[in-house]
Amino acid sequence: MTELNTLTEISSQGVATVTLNRPQVHNAFDEQLTAALTNEFQQLEDNVDVRCIILAAQGKSFSAGSDLSWMRRIADYDENQNIADAEALTELLRVLYECGKPTIARVQGSVFGAGVGLVACCDIAVASEHASFALTEVKLGLIPGVISPYVIQAIGARQTRRYMLSAERFDAREALRIGLVHKVVGDETLDEWITRLTRHITANGPYALAASKELIRAVTAQPLSAELRADCARRVAEIRVSDEGQEGLDAFLSKRKPDWVNE
């Protein structure tokens, strides 16, 4: 029986957990894992019962980057085949980054190459104190081109220059300092912290969460122009008169829980 590259579970609270399931190769990437993850996130995006998504990994590592067998195959690819292969990973990162559901990276062990890209694409990242990170592509004479927009957005150009050019490994505390992760916790409390976050998230309006993510993307790095201010005002007005906005306001004024809270 072929082992699945990913495992997905959805709780009764609408929390989906997508788990990288290649522990024997430290969850390294190949074309099958890329395709499986893309498909999983697209399906969860369309599933109205899913409120948020946890990205986790089996075994000692979150992801060790590129799979050696896959790298042997692409060594013989021509330029067009390489473009197609890179575009597949580009699509996965886009799907994850633009997902309308809040995403949380549950990070442990080694996180290299494309694994760093996955963490950077998630809305929230919580790391074990023993996690370690590296952008090691230049050691192989390559570049982390596909993940670079997300990494730069997460940690800034200045920190990216250091770690992309040196390819040095850095620990979880440094990942916290530069903004790649939001919280560093002990191994034994990692799941507790993830559960705490999902409880906060699932208490919020599903449409408001998606609209907030879209708002962040629309506002980030934009000049504070009249057009931007008008767009923000329009977004507020639209959500206030939406069914969810009306339910949330009524619940607040009536001192009751809104209908999306599932307890």
C-alpha cells in the first residue's frame, strides 16, 4: 500500500490539520508532496465547515527542504521542465498564502529551503524551542527563488540578505527575533499553544477572518493615499451590513454569543 504524502483531519470545531507525512525523508519536498499539499489546501479552502488550518509534520523534522531523489531527477531537466516544476511549487505557496482560512504552522525540528517558505506563508507560526532553520540553496549553487517573496515579507530584506547569502543555520529564538515565527515554546507545550490559538480563531466570524486576510494583503506596503483610505472605508461598510456583521453586532448588543461560536 502506498503511503500518503499528507494526512488531513478535521475536528468537530472545524479545525483542519494537514500533516506532512514523509518522516523517513524528514518531510522533504518532491513533486508528489507539492501536488498533494496544493490539492489539500484547495479542498479545505472550499470546505465551508473548516474554520482554520494547522500545517504540521510527522517525525523529527518539519521539512528538510528538497528530496534527494527529486533533485537527482531535476538535474536532467531542461529549462522548460525546470520552469514547470518551479511553477508547481509557486502555485502551492500562492494557494497557502492566499487561503481565506487562517493558517497556523506547527513547527518542530529542522526547517530548510521550501519548508521555510511554508512557514513564511502561514498566518501564524509557533515553533518548538529545538526547531532550527536555514536557507541552504546557495550551498548547492542554487537560489530560493520561489519562496523569496514570502520570506522577504516575513523577515524583511535585511535579514533575508544575511541568511540567504550565508546559508547558516539559525535557531528558534533567532527565528522569533527576526519575525519568521510568532512564538517559541517547549516541546511539551507546542500542541497546547496551537490549541489555544485555534480556540481564539474559531470564536471569530468566518467571513470577517477571510476579509481581514484580504484587507492585510490589500494594505501592506501601499501608500496612504485617498484611494486606499476610501477602499478601507468601503470594506468596513460592506462587512457591517453583511449577514455576519449584523449577527455579530446583534450578539454583542444582546450580550449573547454569535451563531458561529461552536461550543
